[in-house]
Amino acid sequence: MELSIIVTNYKNPELLRVCLDSIKKGITGIDSELIVADSETQEDTTIMMREEYPDVIFFPFEKNVGFQALLKKGIENSQGKHLLLLNGDIIVNPGSIEKMLEYLKSNEDVGMVGPKLLNFNGTLQYSCSRFYKPKTILYRRTFLGRFPFAKKHLDWFLMKDYDHASPKEVDWLMGSALMVSRKALEKVGPMDSQYFMYFEDVDWCRRFWENGYKVVYYPLASMHHYHGKGSAKGGVIKSLLSSRLTWIHISSGFKYFKKFLGKPLPTHN
């Protein structure tokens, strides 16, 4: 089998339906399978998958097991020579899957490729970045980010000095939409299970580089990404959610820096 497409979802059956429909339109002529791994599965999602997508392999989880655990389940039950890993809030644009697959097949030294991600209004999402420094988290998650020196650093982190128009080797790619080769995956291994949320993609990309595989941003393929920030309404609840996500981000950052303490950053073009 040429391609396994693994979609991860959490409490959003409406967007998942749009995602799956866009995938089905985008894999014409490709020998592929489609797998959905769903966290804290709700009844309406189960009914939708059973009645509307009986041909899709479905793995529901009673609890919220986290992003990397969903991917691990999908990967362990997949057969493709290449794997496309998508969040359930991704809308696949026509031709994008085929372009990424052809690029990956034509460049054996590339282990991972990611498309250009767009907001629903067509504007660019910054989905390729340089590796974190400890101050990056501080600037992103505190009031310090408002200062000019912090904004300059964050622009560097998000690679705003790059036009995002031509393929480029990058430090890491946002985990929302990634295609990897099975060969590279078997050498690198799965995402690190110590991360429940955040930094698992940064860690993974770094390990791809350390194992001799390039990570490439490929803007000739594009997808739309809803990029929801959490499902809460109202001032107090929204504030508490934001605070919780901030501390999860910081905690994951500590794990990442501790793991790679003293190790040199991978270098590339």
C-alpha cells in the first residue's frame, strides 16, 4: 500500500466530517487507507463514523489520551509505505496529497514534509519554525512578548524572514499536517510519549534530523487549518483554559530542554 492517512480528532465531529470528505476527494488514484483515532469519543462521532464512513478504520478512546497516543495507535495499525498525519481540523486542498507524496518519493534523504497551512480566510499560518530557545516560551506566553526585543525574536522563531513560497529545509514543522516515509519512521521511532500536548512535534523533527533525514516545508502543496485554540466560552472559563494550556506548554518545554540538554542542535541548509 502506498499511503496511510491517519486523522486525529478531539470532540469536533463537524470539522472531522469536512476533513474526511476533503481527503476522499484528494486521494483519487492513490492506493491508500484512511484511519481515524478519536480522543474522548462522543456518541455523535461514533454514529457519524459508523453510518457515514464505514470504510474508514476507526479507533475511539474513552479518555483524552493526547495527540501522540492517537498517532501511535494509528501508525501501529497502518500499512502504507508513506504516512500522512493530519489533525481533524485540516481541510485538504485538491492535489496537495499527491504533490507531497511525489516529493517524498523523489527525495529519499527527506524523511518528513509539511504543506503550507492557510487560515480559512486564505492568510498564511506560520507552520514551520526554528528550534525553541528557553526565552521563546517566555515571550510567547507572557506579557514580555509585547516588547520590541521579544517581537524581533518571535519573528525569527516563526521564520518571517522567509517568503514561504519555495520548498525549504526547516528545523521543525507543526504537527497538524505531516507526511513521513515508513523507512524514516522505523529508524527515528514514534513521537515521545512523555509529551501530552505541545513539543512532541518539535522533538520528533529534531530526531529526524539527528537520524540523517531532512525535514522540509513544501508550500507547493497547501491545506486549510482551523487551528482552534480550545472550546470554551465566557471570560472566566476561557481564562482558566488559557492558563491551563499555558502551563502545559511550559511543562512540555521543560521536558524538551531537559531531554536535549547539552546536545548540539542539528544543522542544515
